[in-house]
Amino acid sequence: MKIILKRDILEANTAEAEGNRRAFREHGVFVVNLMSSPGSGKTTLLEKTLERLGKSFRMAVIEGDLYTSHDAERIEGRGVPVVQINTEGGCHLDARMVAAAMAELDLARLDLLFIENVGNLVCPAAFDLGEDLKVIILSTTEGNDKVVKYPIMFRDADVVILNKADLLPHVDFDVDVLRRDLGEINPEIPVFTMSAKTGSGVEAWCRWLEGVVRRGDRAVENRK
Ligand code: MG
Ligand code: ZN
């Protein structure tokens, strides 16, 4: 019996991710990996972001989902090319799945690619997909303990979006506690507070992202 160590899996993934990154670079595609718990509002955020940046960039989406294509259908309704990856219960996307999805896209005609990861705050952090920017979406209904509970995820992230800010008066969430906890592990990280549903705060995030993509600020390089 051959036992495959977790380290081997991760090393193989990293090699595959470098291949993805080369292909994205060759075609000048900036890649954003969106990660969160289930129900944080990732798809709504993505819809609003696509709407706002539609005039600036040629965009596409890779949708990771456990079994369904509901999210992909919502995005497709926006007129943006979507490739769905069903992980069949798998709790994260890996670089090989993204490579297969990439093959379905015309990279030469893209500027910006969003990858909506599977809703999970644990393993997506360990699997490099070849992205330029790791975004974590956290919602106010999830409580204040997420940064402390999933430090690796938040340490490796490049930006945090606090979503469902419209619910702040009704939920037990303290934005200062979030900033304090992030300050301990990732002090420079930008935090955008918004409500993707009402649209408040979406503009600041989109303007920031637009600048990052135009300047080609590749967070992955800064990390190395
Ligand atoms: Mg979704
Ligand atoms: Zn997983």
C-alpha cells in the first residue's frame, strides 16, 4: 500500500499552480481567489463587482461548488463567461481543477478572472491556485471569532471584505475586534466593510481592485 503524504499532495499542487500562474501571466490575466464560509454573500459580491467593473475589464468566473450550479447560473445571467467546477463533495479547489477550467476559457480575451472557491475557511488556504490576490469574505452574522479560529486563512489573505454590514445593528459583531485580531497576524491587510446586498461600500472595494489590477500589483510576488 502506498501512503500519500499530505505534503506530497501540497507540493504537487504548488507545481501545478505555478503552471497556472505562468499561463495567466503570459496572457495578462489578473486572478482573484475568493474564499469564505458558506453563506457569506460571495456570489452577491461577485455579481455587484462584475456589474461595476464591466466597463473596465474583460472578465470571467470559475465557480467552485460542491454539487450544484446555482451560483454559476446567477453569474451567467450577468453575461460573463463562467466555468463551473463541481467538486463532488470536495471541500476546496485545487490547482489541477483550475487548470482544467482554464482550458475552457479564452485567456487571450481576458483581463480579470475571479475564482469563487468552495465555501470553507480551512483548506482553501493551503491550495495555491495560481492566483494573484487572495480575498476573504467574512460576514457580520458569522461572529467575531473567525480570525482567531482560522488564523492561517487570514494570515495568508491579501484583503478582507466584511460583508452584511447592514446587519451590524442587529448582530453581535464588533468591527474593532476584527481589526484588532487581524492586527496581530496580518497588520497591513486592507479591510473593506460593505453590504453587497444594499450596495453600500461596494464602490470603495471596486475602485481599490480596479487600481490593483491596472497597476498589476501582484500580491503573490510581494509575499515571496
Ligand atoms: Mg456562492
Ligand atoms: Zn478541503
